[in-house]
Amino acid sequence: MSSAHKPGPLKQQNKAHKTGKHRSKSAVETAVKGRVAPKSVSRKGNQERSRQEKRNQLKQLRQAKRQALLTDKRGRGVCDAPPHVILVVPLDSRIDGAEVVRKLCSTDPDTVVNVRRPHLATVVIPRLKRRYSFLHCPPGHLYGLLDAGKVADTILFVLHANCCQLSAYAETCLSCLVGQGVPACAFAVEGLSDIAQKGKSKARKAVEALVAQRFPKEKLMNLDAEAEIANLLRSMSDKKTQHVSYRDNRPSLVAEDVQFVPSQDAECSTGCLQVSGYVRSRTFDANRLVHVVGVGDFQMSHIDLLPDPCTDRHWQRLQRQHQHRSRASSVCSDMGMDMDDASTAEDTTVRTIQTADPESREPLVSERVPESDDDMDDEQDLPTEEEIAMSQAETRRSKKHLPQGTSDYQAAWIMGGGDDGAVSGDDDDDDDDGMLGAEMSSMSKPMDGADSDEDWQDMSDSDGDDSDGEDGEEGSGEEDGDDKYDAGMDMAEEEEQLRRLQAQRDEEMFPDEVDTPANVPARLHFGGYRGLESFRASPWDHTEGTPADYRRIFQFQNYKTLKKAAMNEEESQDGALPSWYVTLHIIGVSVEAAATIRDDVPLVVFGLLQHEHKMSVLNFSLTKHPTCALSIQAEDDLIFHCGWRRFTASALFSQHTTGNKHKAERFLPASSTVVASVYGPICYAPIPVLVFKNDPFSGQHFLVGTGSLLGVNPNRLIIQKAILSGHPYKINRRVATIRFMFNSRDDIMFFKPVELWSKHGRRGHIKDPLGTHGHMKCMFNRSLKAQDTVCMSLYKRVFPKWTFSPVVAAPQSSM
């Protein structure tokens, strides 16, 4: 007999689910009773369609990129495009660049070669249906190599088969070319034919391993085999290129013919520079300024259209049969001729396609002229004549009272600082580094007086005696070698580098710490400084205390908007279009500037965008190069290669951080990226930058660092920090007596509002001065330790120095 289960009184009752403020799904279904809202249906459909649209959009983007890549590859060096520029860079002194170019030009017997300048050869290879322009530079000419690399589509690095290690010059060339931007590169080896068949494979593998250290994906080609030369040319045309922004957004031209026509006026020392070549990237406008690399910025009078000098009958037939006509057809139709008639007419005629309009032509104004003498007086803190006279009188009085043994460097520092400080904005800027520099200079001298000279002489004599061997002639040969080595050494430069290295080492160990001068009141020495409650959050007016040089520069309310407008500006329909062979008539070129143009070095002309001739403050992100062993101090004269432009300026270093205030750096650090601020012509980022240091003794330029342009911002707050340190004398719990921070009672009262801190994490403030010799009673948040150091942070804004010079002498050959 079966019976159903009956629940008892102890049956478990589970809690009902709490849905919160919203209804549960079952409650919603019960309420709607099967009805479906139209909004929910449309929302669900939109979600499905948007997902599908996203997929289609990604697919379209992929197809567009693929099509753009194929179009770029197929359009290199064809009839409607300028020749494909290939720069030949020998990485060994045994390789002749002209001989490599001759090999590349002789691959096809039907090749048409046009040589207008010694360093440039433009060829037409009908079998490949391409045109090439081969560039090469004299051995050891680094700047010519960099100028050619600015417009090269592909850089061909050539190594020797017996090359086991790159020279220092070759390493510098590689670093510089890669730093300023390489669209595509290729590698080839020469000299394998001179090696025995048994050792060819080993030599080639050694060179391939050398290339793989920097470019692991590149393939090595053999220039001694004609078949590989043809494959090399074909592969360079089909290589995937990286776009260099500053080249793609500005018109450029590689000079194939250069002529200078002096002015007929005997009193005028200028003339017209006529530069002929193929237009690249964008349209040349006669109303815009142009920059001749290594010479300067100039205006144009007009542009002439010339017949293409590198063509043959087969190439003309390809031009007539080409399906995609260039924009030149519209110009020819306006002149009443078709393309066939134009190609025939171009063989005998030269036409002026655009003449500059004096009213709409951009002027050569680089600096701003104030409307009146009182302009920007409300933003300047300039000294008056009375203050200058009082300062000079006080300086003369201070010269009469100097401590015994004070050096000239220390005396100059005591009287107000000189020009050797690390960073500066006004007369007090170098005070913090004066004592540091004096200490370093004194430490660099091992001894003083005549005794030191005798000791050093004795040491050198003893070294010479030890080095003498049994053979006297061998010893005399070593002495002659030492004399030759010493003759090529600049001892003053050696002492300066030693002083800088010691100063940089002290700056790394004790950053921003300075000593309070004993003979100058601290309230005068650090009068331009102030205390901040918070370096990050405390306000600072960017218009306060700006120097007089800020009257000369241009400032923009919105740099990004200005850059976008300049980049997207419509190209002139009357100018010289890309792929045309034209002559630019550049006016206002001085005879001295024209004399610096060499026939054996490539000459490059760039068109400038709007405002790119005006002066402002440029900020570069800079990283020190690993090969640079020099100590680079702030405000040193450096050589900047900024895109197409090079100039000399004094850089001010600051930390690359977020926020509105950035701490100044006294030296260029070796392991971190800093921001270098200089006065220079306006440029639109992104632009690569190379920084060099000139060696006045040898005349060579050493690579200091590489980076890129951050932007143009004169309002960047670069704050120099100075830390005054003191030591506990008596400690009573939270109250301590501090000494050695100041030397007078008035200085303590002047800096009393500034907060104190210690290296062990204590915070405090000054309560009262004790006596008249710089002792003071201080209160801290916790008990102070006897081995602790009490510090006070002071801040001051600094500005770059105006040492801009657009003329840079080429370095001596270093190969």
C-alpha cells in the first residue's frame, strides 16, 4: 500500500530572492503578458547591425591600407612620379661610392643615364619601367650625407667583405641616419670576388651577422654579381616604406642643376639662385618661403617648367599610353594644348608657370617688433638704470674685499655670477653653480705653486725613465710618439672636461644642493628664488618675470589648431606639382652664402609651411646617445639638426614630466629623457632632431643625443631648484638648533616663512633666530636625529639664452 509524502512542520523554507529596486524578470514577463515593445526590438537590431558594421568597417580599412600600399609600390619611379632616390652610403673606407653607382647604372644595356652634377646620376631602366636617382657623398662628409638622407626614398648601405667591425664614423652615420628617419634601407656587400671560393661563404656570413645586429630582417645582396644587382634594384622599388612626416607634408627638391646669377647692381651683394630638379611630395608655391638646407630661408620670384631631361622614346611612349593622367593635363588644356603637344613643346620651350605676388607673398620676418617701447612692460621685470648703476657700484666695492686664496672664478661668482653657470634666466641665475664650479676647478688642480710643477715634472721624468728599454733608439721612438700625441692634445679642454665630470658627479650624488655664500647675504644671493608649499600644485604665473628676448618671439594661443590649419591648407593650383621638372628662382641669396654651395655635395630645397620662419621657443625630447662620453652642461652651445633645418643654440634642460612646472637639470643625464628648450624657428611636430657638440680643437662634431620635437611653447615653466642645507647643533625632542644654513640674523628672518624638511622625512619651520651668526631654533613634526640633515627648497624660473645662429660650419672630414 503506497501513500504520498506529506511535509512535516519542520520543512525548510528558503528565503525569497531580493530583486532590489528593480523588478525581476518573471515579474516583468507577467506584467507585459507577452507583449513586445517596439523600442526593444529596434535596440536589439541596432546592436546586431552595429556589430556587423564594425566588421565591415575593419575589413574596408584593411583593404584600403592594402590598396594604398600597392599604389605606393607601383607608383615609385614611374612616368608620372619623380625618380626613386637611392642614397649610397659606404660603411668602409675601401668602398668607393662613385664606383657603386656606376655598377648600379650599368645593369641594363638600354639604360639611359643623365649626370648633371658629380654626386647625382638619374637613370631610366626600360626593363624595370622605373627611373632612379643615385646619390653619393664625398668620404667623411657627414652633413652632406645627412642632407641627402632627408630626401632619399631608400638608403643603400654598402659593406666590404673583409669588414669585421664598423668604424666609429660608420657607427655615427648609421645612428644619425636612423635618428633623422629612414623610409627604407637595403644592404649590399662588395669585395666577395676578391676572396677565394673556399672563404666566400664564411665572409658573407660574417657580414650578415654584422648587419643583423641592427637590422635583423634585412637581406644582404652581392654587388659583384650582375644578377643580384638587378634583383637589388627591383627589391628596393618594392620595399615597404615608413612615412617620414616632415617630408610628406612639405614640398622638396633635389638639385640637379644649380646656377647663381649675381645682381647687376654693383652695390647689391645678393643674387638669384636657380635650382632645377623634380618636385616631390607636395606643390611648390612661389608665394611661400623655401629653405635651402645649409644656406637659409629665402623668397622666390617665379617658377619655370622645364622639359624632362631624363627620358627616351620608349619612356615617352609609356607616358602617352599611361591610363592615369596627372594633374598636368588640366594645366596643358588651359594653355590650349594636349598632353602629346605638351611633351613635344616641352622639348624646346621653358615656361613660367607661376610668378610670386608681392602683396600675397610671405615676408621674411622672423622676429616680432614691439609696437612701442612700453609694450609688454607689464609682463617684464627689467632693471632700471638706477638699479644697474647701484649694482655696478656694489660690485666694485665687493672687489676690494676678497678672502685670501680666492680664485678668479670664485671672485666672479661672489660678485654676482658669470656666464659659466649651469642654467640662468637673469643675473642671479648662475649663482647656484658658481661655488660648485669653483670647487670643481680647484679640485681639478692637483697642486699649486712652483712645487707642483716640479713634482709633475719629476713624475713625468720618472715615467720616462721607467719606459726606457734596453735599446736607446726604441726609447727615443717612444718619446717621439709621446710628443706627437701631446701635440694633438688641448690641455685647457682636458681640464675643462675634468671639472665638468666632477661637477656632474657631485650633482648626481647631491642633486640641487648648493652652499650659502659666506661674503654675500643669502637674501641677495637667492633673492630671485621663492618657496613653494607644493611644487606640483602651487600656482605660478607664466607671464611673470619674462626676459626681454620674449619681446622678439611669436606666441600662439593654440599651437595644435595652428598646426592643423597649416598641414591641411589647400595646395596652390598655380604652383609646381609633384613629378614636374622645374627651376626655382630663389632671390636674396648673398654671394657669401652661394659660395658655400659645393658641386660634390647634394643640395636640397624644402618648401616651408605658414609661420615656419618665425622665432619662438622650441621644446625637444632628447636622449643622450650611448657613444657620447662628454659632459654636456645646460646652456652649452649645441648644434641642432631639426628635420630639414640645422642651427646653433644654447639648450636649457628640464625633466620630461607631466604638470605645469618642470624642474631644470644642470647636466644632460645619461639614462633618462629630458626636454631641451631653445630659441629657434617654428616647426610643426613630429620632427626628428639630432644634437651635436662642436670640438673647437679638432673641428669635428660629436653626436650628443637624438630625439624629436614636442612642440612650440614659450610658456613652459622651467623651474630651477636650490637646496640649502644645515646641520643640527642641539636637539630637544621636536625643537632643534640648526646651524650652517645661514650666516646672519637678517637672512634667517627673510627665509622664515619657507618650510624646512630633512633627509629622514621630518617637516618643520623656523621659530626664531639665535644670536647673529646664523643659528636658528626650528620646530619639527617629530624628533630630529643627530645624523640628519635639514634642508630648505627654493625655486626660480629660468629661461633659455638667445644664442641662435642659422649658420653652421660643416665639420672636418673624419673618415
